[in-house]
Amino acid sequence: MAGVGQQGEMTEYRKILIKRDLEMGVVMTVFRQKAERLTVQVIMETRQVAWTRTADKTDGVLDLLEIREIRPGRNSKDFERFKDGKDKHGENTCFTIFYGSQFVLSTLSLGGELFHSDLTPRQEACSFILGNTDKPDASAVLLHDFQRFLIYDQKESWANNLNQVRELMTTFIDDTMRRTNDPEFTVSEFLGFLFSKENAVWDEKYSEINNLNMNNPLSHYWINSSHNTYLTGDQLRSESSTEAYVRCLRLGCRCVELDCWEGPGEPIIYHGWTRTTKIKFEDVVKAINEHAFVTSDFPLILSIEEHCPIEQQRQMARIFKEVFGDKLLTEPVEHMAEQLPSPTQLKGKIVLKHKKLNVEGGGFTKDFRKGQKQGDLEIWDPVDQRWNKHYCVISDDKLYYAEEYEQEEEDPKKVKYQDMHCSEPWFHGQMKEGRQMAERRIHEYCTETGRRDGTFLVRQSDTYVTDYTLSFWRGGRVQHCRIRSGSEGGHTYFFLTPNLHFPTVYSLIQHYKDMPLRCQDFELRLTDAVPKPDSHLQEGWFYSNLSRGQAEDYLLRIPRDGAFLIRQREGEPDSFAITFRGDGKVKHCRIQKEGGMFLLGSTTEFESLVELVNYYKKKPLYRKIKLRYPVTPELVQRFITDDKCASLYEIKTYVDPNEIEPAVVRTQRHARLSPQEPLSKLHCSCSEQNWTPQLLNALFLFSVDGYTYKEVRSFIENKLPNKSRTKEFLQYNRKALSRIYPKSQRVESSNYDPYPMWAVGCHMVALNFQTADKCTQLNTALFSLNGRTGYVLQPELMRSDTYDPYQEKKKVKYHIKLKVIAARHLPRPGRSIASPFVEVELCGHTEEKFKTIVYHDNGLNPVWKSPAEPVEFTVYEPELTFLRFVVNEEDMFSDPNFLAQATFPVIGLRSGYRSVPLKNGFSENLELASLLIYISRVQEDLYSSSRQLKSEQAEKSEPFLYDTHNNISRSSLPREFNPLVRDASEKHKYEKHALL
């Protein structure tokens, strides 16, 4: 595996030793904020890696299935804190585990002697614990039955060789004693085969490198390309990172972008005129050099966006030469060439793509008409009743602004912690009857619910203003302790015993939840909190008499995601509903009171509505939306008043006096101004710097006349030639290179559909790799071809002068019939059990979709019974058509939440009953997770010949098994997913049976 470098093959004995040591636990140095000696252990039962300080306390865990790379050496930021020489671990004894399911991976950096010479690859480590745990049963599928199944249903030509069929069967038989010359499958083993990668719908021969196809000019290929490669998030505020380059290169990218700007003494990389963080140019070049050819040996193109003065340009040139050395292409491959070199000619080379600049005086030519500006804009917030700053960009006469202004994080030392306890369910504040009320509440709560010793509440002291009282249940009665306060050096502290002080009441309570409270007569830990009775009645967001329609009307008036209220449902005393705004829509969710608990959805319990609200103020309730704006009667009344005043859509701003005319900007959302404030209060403090266009000619100047094959022209996604210019554009793309990049309005790093660009021959269709969406998944699918080299040869027809894409799109090539049958081991959405459904989509010239029904509360092994007939898709351009499977789960709001996906070029799909190995949003494997489908391909001439022929073809596609045992146990499988097998004593008789 690439992540472990070039290692020799380990012996089986060595693997056994490593497995044993990992299971027992190995003391290693874990590099975090400080270097600590901890025990690192593989836990077989949970398939996790854990690092622990003591036997009873786990510091952290990671899921083995989430490991993406194991990188040897001191190659992570964690090691940078320890360059003072105190750390004794050398380069050869350190390694880093990169894990996670997001674009920015988490790291676990370790030093230990165990892996001094033998770094265990992820796949080998996983193989120690992953495997088929199904047990053999009495049912069987015989050798010849399986051969017929492979030939007639799976259309496997190699299955005519019985020895190969026998060899395949033995790999799926658990019991070595049953691996004979006449093997038999149990039902569970047969299912194991059906869901296996060996039976995958994707034909791996299409993933192999075709070296004969790597000798064409570069202009004949689609090239895997990234936009603003250094960013890990949005285009305005996210972090720039060298690891983003590493991630993209390891995902197969062959064209990365470097935005180079003048820095303090050396060039830097960041998204100019934004608040994205800055990284050193030299660090980026070193990271690229180390990982450039890990995934692919074919040329890497660096798209340089350069904004540096002469001196720092010289530094860039020196760094390129020193770091890349012989890898850097500095001379033409062929001086007399009349076309671009091929990927084979440039193998192992790094190519610089750089625009021509006017650098006289260290500046650039200003060849643009109107520049872009950025800055802070104050917009009136009718919810908070104040002017709030938003980060904005003015471009193309429009104002784009972030939804909210993110304040810099405060220094934790400056935060006042004293009031942290106020939002906790165990804090009851000032009680009218004090001690007697506390005893009554605890007694009633514990006797009604059967709560254990340690159930408690905290209240303000009746006698001392700055003190509190802890009341708890023990041995059938209520006891009380005074929480005293003191002050030292201007800081307040709290304590129960004089020798143990705490900075807050909250930290004191947390301590005594973990450690026992010791008195002369007993030891006791605090356990359950006594909830405040009906505390929601005092909250402004609670309505006891509000209909669903009225709640929606209230929320529609508040133009903010995160606005919310909770209401009593009509006629149901123990039923409530939370109504809130999310993604611009009004959502409702039921809250049921059962006993003393409030149940949201089906799994999440809270002791009070106040606790529920406080929890979802910190954690997202719906997608990424938290509860933020309580919809109180006062707020609603304020908006009713504001609606009588005109709202503003167009806003004039202060502008650069050098501009010809003042800019009139439009907001993407409906922005309001305070009715009492004049327009001049809306300030926009923009930088006077201009943003240089990305590359070369604007498209309205595009012409194929006079270009040379050495040119690279870049176009914004929405500035491609119109239909009348397609022929000229295709002609250009056959000779020279083109690069497409996202429009500037995609500030959240969203992506455009790459298909239209690929269809007209564009080579470098640059996408935001950090965004896991349909567009990047289609991109990964295309570049899964040809050995994942990052270069895919365009079809011969597209390279022909006679090619007309619009005529080709009218020709039906074949039809795909498909049925989703079942799934296994789907990822869990947080703590809840998945209710999955599958959406199948044909992507390309046409967009056709099909969706299964929702299978409730089963993500382990759901089986879909309908539809009875396969769904049909029509394929026009096989080379640029993709079949995409998306597994979603329906949440408590009946909205789809992404679980997994798999996307394939249709040219490499196999027929029959096939597994679909599922992947995460970044197209990385999800171990064990897969679908089972039925798929067949019917050529257009055969498909359209006659109804009778199609009927016969459908019959032939029915699966069958011939041999059965009478003692098959069908109870172990769903009725629809039960292969029938015959009695072994009737070997010479067989009957056709349906598999499903």
C-alpha cells in the first residue's frame, strides 16, 4: 500500500507476532499537545484502535475502517512541536495514522520500536479482524449448480473451466475440511459470495492501465484536475493546508493549483484578498514533491496563479529547481514537435502551467474592466436588533456575503465560567421554600421513577448570597451539603471541603460525578439530575396554545435558519412539537413525554424541554443547523411591525472614487434595514486591491485562429462557447489544452456539473476536491478508468473531425435493466438505527432516476421487495455515462440523509446478480458495506426488435439454481432472498428455481 512505503513482504510468522502484540497492547509515544507514553491496542471485538493512560481509562479511539493512510516518518504537524531535540524518536521509529471520513483527515502520530522495520499496512491490519462470521448450516449449493449460475446468470465466460469455479468456491468456504474437489456452498457462504468484491458489478479489467493508450498527445485526454487545491473548506474563510495537496494527489489528481502571493520575506499560498489562512510556498512544493507520484507515475501539472514581485518569483524558481530536481520539466521533449507530448513521454515529470505576466516594476498588467473587492459589511439584523458584520465579496455587480460573521475565538482564560451551571438540568436556581421544596422535589422524583442513590439537584443558598446547596438522595432520604465560595487573587472558587477547590460550580459537580463524595458515614457519587418541573413554562419560546398553522406563520416571519419555538400539541397533554427553520423551510418534529422523560424522534431522551433546547443549541438538530433564535411573542410582534415598512433588496455602497460609476449591488438573500436608520449607515469597507482574472482570454474573445498547441486556455464554467461555436471549440481541444474552473460565486466551494465540459473535449475540468458531492463522485468514477492514472483517453470518435456531439446524443446504444435487492452493513447515522432507501441515477446526456421504498429501522441487512420488475435506463454515450447508487436514510423529519454511494462508468458494468461495494462521499471504500442488485444490458437492436424477443430475454435473465437439499432451512433468510437447492440423492434430476 502506498501509505507504508516500499516494504518487503512480511512472513506469516511476523504477521502473527504483530497481531498478538497489537491485541495485547504496545506502549508507544503519542504526539499531541505533549508527547506522552500511552498504551496503543487493537480491540478485536469493536474493530478499533485505542490509546489508554491507565487500564480503566481510555484517552481515545479510532475505527480501523476509517484508516486511510499510514505514513512512515515524522510527517505530520504533531511532530513539529517537538523539534527542540528533547524527543528521542528518530525518523525511522515514527509514523502517523491518517483517519476519518472527511476531506481533512484526523491524525494519530506515534513513535515505537514495534514498527521500526515493519509498518503494518492498513489492509493487513484490517484483515486480522475483518472476515465472514457466518456459520455453516445444512443448506448447500453444489459445484455444478454454481457453475451453471455463473455461466447463465452472471454471463461469466471463464466459468466453462470447472477448475476455476472450484478454486473460486473454496475461497468462500469457511471450513477447511470442506474444501474438497467437490465443494458445496452453504446458503450463508453463497450469500457471502454474492455480496463479495469478487462478485462486484464493476469489471476490474477497466481499472487496469492500458499502456498502448498512453502514447497520444496530452490534448486527447481528460486530466483529473483540482481547483484551489490548498483549501480545506470554503473560498473565503477556510484553512489552507499542505495536507490538502497530499489528499488530492493521493485521490489521483494530476493538475493542482498554486495561488502564489507576496509574503513576508518569502512567497506564500492562499486565496488572495480573502481570510483564508496562509501557508508557505516552499512547504507546499515539498509536500507535492513527496506525494506527486504515489498514486500515478504520469505527469503532474502545476497550475500557477502568480502574484509575486520579481524577487519572490526568483525564490519560487529556485525552490522549484532545488526541490523537484530532475522531475521538473525545463526543456521541450521534442524541439521540432508539432503536437503536445504524450503522458508516456512525460512520465515522472512535473510540468508548470504559468500565464505570461508583465512584471516590469514588479506589477501586473491590469487587463480587466472591473475588479472584485472584499471586506466587511454591516447589515441590520432584525432578530438581534443590531448591526452585524458579514464578510462580503463584491463581484459582477453583486454582493455575496456569509450567512453569519464568525467572531474570532476568545481566549479561554478570558471567558467567564461562573455561570456555566445555569443551563444545566440539575440547577434549580432560587427556590421559594428552599430546603423543604428541594426535599419534596427529590423525594417525589425518586419514589415515582425508582431513581438510585446520588440523584441530586443544586440550588442557590437560602442564607449566603454567593453560596449554593447540593441536595441528594441517599438511603431513602434527602441530605444537603453547602457549596461554599471563596476568593483568591481576584478569582472566585467553590468547594465542599477546604482542601479541594474548583473554579466553577459546574466543575465541582462534574468532579463528584466521577469521584465519590466522602463523608464520615458514607461514600457516594452523584448520579442522576432531578429535572426542574415544567421549567419550560417560564421560557419565551414555549407556547401552550398555538396551532401548527400559527407556528408556521410565526416562523415564516423570522428570516433566519435556527429560529425555533416549542408548542403543546392540541388535545394531547403529553405531546409537544418543536417548530423551527432549516434551509429556508419550516420543519416540525414531535416530542413525546413518557414518564418523566421527553423523547425526540425515537432514540433521544431528555429530562426536560429546557435540557432539550440547551442540547440543540450546542449540537445540530437538523443537518448543520442548531437552535439559535427563540421565537418569542415579542420577536413576532416586532416583525409584524417591520413588515409594514419597505424591505430593501438593492443597496448602494461606498465605492472606489476611481470607478466610473457607483456600484449597485444585490444581495443573494432578502436583506432588511432598520426602518429607523438611513441608508448611509450601511457601510462597506472594501479593499482597493483588484482581483486578477484566472487565465488568458475571456471567452467572448475566444477564437481558434492563431493559437498554437503550446497554449493552455482557461474558462469560467459558465463562459463556455455556445452551441454554434462547439465545432470550433472541439477543434481547438484536439490540438491544445483547456482548463475549466468554478465561477467566483461558489464561495462555499460547491461544484459544477463536469459532464458538459467533458462532452466538448475540455481536458482539465477543475473541481473543489474538498467538497464531497455528486460532481466529485462523477469525477472519481471517470478517473477510475485506466489504472487511476489521472489520464483517460477520449473516445476515438470524439477525436475525429467528423464528430458531432449533438447527433451522437440522439443515438441510443443500449438499455440497462436494474433491480435493487438488498444491502449489508450500511453505516449508522450517529447513534440511531438507519431507515435506508436507495436512489439509482443514470448520469450523462440524460438524467434518469429511480428510488426504492424506505426500509425502516434496518441498516444491517435490509431487503427490498418492490418493484417486481427491473427498472430500465437508456444509454446514449457509454463512454460518458455513469450509473450512480446513493444510499440515504430517512430521518425523523422525513428528509434524506446521506449514508453511502457508489458511482461507475457504465462501460465497465457486469451483468447478473452483483454486489455494489459502497463508498463514502469522497469515494473511499466503506469496509463490508454493499448492495446486491440485478443488472442486465440489452443492445438497442435486440431491445427494439419485437415485444416477443424482449419477453424471451426477460425470461432468460431469470436466475436459477439446479441442485437442492430437502433439509434446507428457509427460516434463516427473508422469503425473497432464499436460494432453493435440491436433495443430493436426486443428482440426475433438477428443476429450475427462482433465486429470489
